[in-house]
Amino acid sequence: MAYNEKLATRIRERLKDTPNMIEKEMMGGLTFMVNDKMCIGIIKDEMMCRIAPEMQETALAKNGCRIMDFTGRPMKGYIMVEDSGMKTSKEFDYWINLCLAFNTQAKSSKKKKK
């Protein structure tokens, strides 16, 4: 599954000075990990944002935002933002900042033992 390279470049540029940031291909898209925690991703043409669950309703009221239901059921604390919701730098930065703010309190997923 391909992901939007233009969006990837945009996110990469915004996160270039973020400490402990790495990129991983996963879920058929691209994920930006910060401090070993999923922070932002791209699935097809949408940006996946990991945000504080208590911010979800506020986020869903914004243009171009919907709940993430990648697995067929809604995922609390994960939203998808389409292009119409991040056209301007201000809109784009809103989503990035929301993800980075939650990253400081988010829990890491447990690493699988090999």
C-alpha cells in the first residue's frame, strides 16, 4: 500500500529537529515514532494522529477529521486527518503539536520478545 510522499516530506520537514524521532514503515503506510512511541503516521493520503483521548471530541469537530477505524472499530486517541483539514500551515501545525504534546504522556507499546 502506498502512502502520500508529499505529506511524508511535509511531516519530515516539520519534525526534523525533534529529538528521538525515527520513521518506520508499518500498517501499509509510514509512521513517525518519537521516543519509541507512535506519534504521527500516514495511511494512503491521510495523516494519522495519536492524540490525548480527552481531546478526541474537540478534534473530531475540526474540518477534515474523522475517527480512526483502521481495524474496523473506532480507536480511542487515534484520528485521521484528510488534506482539507491541514491545507494551511496553521492547521497542519495544530495537528503536529497535538500529537507531540500527547507523546510526552503516551505509553510505549510493549516490545515483543524474540
